[in-house]
Amino acid sequence: MDKSEVIESLRSLHYLSKAINSTLDIDTVVEEVLSKTSSLMGSKEVIILLLESDKTVLTLHSYLLPGAEEPQVKRFDKVKSFDHCLVHKGTVINLSEIVPEDDYCRYLEKMPMLANMVFAPLEIKGEPYGLIGVLNGKKNFSVIELEIFCSLGSQAAIAIENANLYKSLKGSFLHTAEALAEAISSRDPYTGGHIRRVKKYCEKIASALEMDVEEREDLRLASTLHDIGKIGVEDAILRKKGVLSVEEEIAMRKHPEIGARILGHIEEMRGVMLGVLCHHERFDGLGYPAGLKGVDIPLFARIISIADTFDTITTKRPYKEAIDRVEAISEIVKNSGTQFDPSLVKVFCEAMTEVEEGISN
Ligand SMILES: [Fe+2]
Ligand SMILES: [Fe+2]
């Protein structure tokens, strides 16, 4: 490895460090780690194995194996302990050193390439977390290359762990938000399960629109929280069995703004907040609170509006009977272009028709 290669490697390593720490999306992190390891170590094949909690089992987490079939070995049992000292001593880990001999032979039968793979430990605060492996070809790695390999391992481990922690944190946040939203909507005894169903219909539209992961998560949150502002509406109005009076209707119509005010305190939730604020706007501009028209209404709100209405008309209320889903779809179509965004009505109807067909098949 000459000087320019060292500089190039360090530059790539620095770039990798920035890239993997700039996102908390686990798939993006893993993709970056695999591709940068591949280019830094000059190996098209890269695999990441993570230790199970008892530290004796390694499972395949992700891989880059161009042209190859799916890896035939996904789990390595009875793994002996390994540490980073190996790499600092100028060596790498071979699988044969850390798994029982018989098992090793079995693994090679299924996946011969493992014989030529070398591994660096993934570590967090000196604790083993897994291994990252590359195909060695025939060359011997220099000490600098091994140091870089090892450093990649540490960075990769931290990035993966951070992304995992963030994912579970986000998951528990979403659960809390759902529990909160259901608790609020359950004050209205006639809308049990409304939030869950609206969220489900929104997810169908999100899939049909091929939204990316982040957008989909925000829409899920917006649909979950769309009626959170009902927390500020009196029980007597929420629970009223008959049709609301004009004053009561005015009070009820405040819930999108109350919801938006609650969420407005969280800057990162601006997209979600707009979805909540505008879910009773109408495509023809006759909705509330602002009377926005057409695509001036944020996309999340236009989607929630369809899902919300569909659930309301397919659910029995004290003052009205539920109508069946087919009839409800034609009701939505009837209001396409006036109440709803026509392009989204089309997407929704197609998605719902697929579901109906799926059920009847
Ligand atoms: Fe609402
Ligand atoms: Fe609603």
C-alpha cells in the first residue's frame, strides 16, 4: 500500500464515518457500511455477522455478494470469544479459529467462500458485537489495511447499534402516540377502533404511492394523531347521540387547530402537524379551518381526509347506520373533485378493490 493509497483509504474512512453517522435509518447505515468496506478493502464480497445476546451465536445480519445466491449459512453456533487485539497484532480472524472444527467443515460444504474470508470484530466500548468479513482473494493485507478494517468494524458497530436504538425508540414513541390517540378517541364511545382503521387505510394509500420510509412514518403518525385535538372538546359534545347544534358543531370544528397547537411545539413534527391541521379541508375549498383548496392542502391531510370519511361512513353511529364498503367506495367516488383529491380517490379505490378481491378469493 503506497502513500496515495493510504491517503485515499483515510479519506474514504472519514467519508464513511460521516455518511453512517448522518443517518439513523438502519438500512441506509448497513448499505453504506457494506459498500464502503467493499471499496476500502478491495473485496466485492462483504458480510456482517452479529452476536446474539448470549455471545455464542453469530447470525448473518446483512451482506454484499454480487452475482452469488443467497448465503447458505445464516447462523454460526458455539462461537469462541474473539477480540480486537488480533487485528492490532497484524492479523485477522478466520472462521476456523472461532467455531468448532466439525461445524466449520459443515459450513464450508454449504458455503465454500467462507474459507477465504477474513473478519474484523465489530465492537462497542471494547465489547464484541459481531464480525465484518471480506473475501481475501490471494493478497496479504498490510498492517495499515488491517487497522482500517478494524476501524471500519468499530464504526459500523456503533452506527448499527445507534440505528437500532433509534428504531426501537421511534417504535415505542409511535406506540405511546397510538395509545394516547386511542384513549382520546375512546371518550367518544362510538368511534372505537377509528384511529387504527384510519391509519390502516392511510397505509394502503402510502404503499400505492410508493412513499419512502420516512414519509410513510410521518403519515402513520399524522393519521394516528389526526383527532388528538378532540382532547379539547367537551364530553357532552363528543358523546352526544344526536346531531350537533350549530354551537356544538363550531366547538367540534376546533379540534384540528387544537391538535395542531399541541404538535406545533415539536419542530420535527411539522409535516405531521400540517396533516392534522388540514384533515377537514376540502379539495373544493369549502372545508375548515382555513378553506384551503386543491393541492394547497398538504398531501397527508388529503389522504387522511379520504381514510377518515371512509371509516366514518362504514361505521355505525347512534344517528346513522353503517353503509357497506362497496357503497362507501362509490360515496367517496361521488365526492371526488369536490371533497377529495381525485388522483388520491383513484389510488384509494384501486387499493381497496384489491383488498376486496383478496378477501373474496
Ligand atoms: Fe377529525
Ligand atoms: Fe377522525
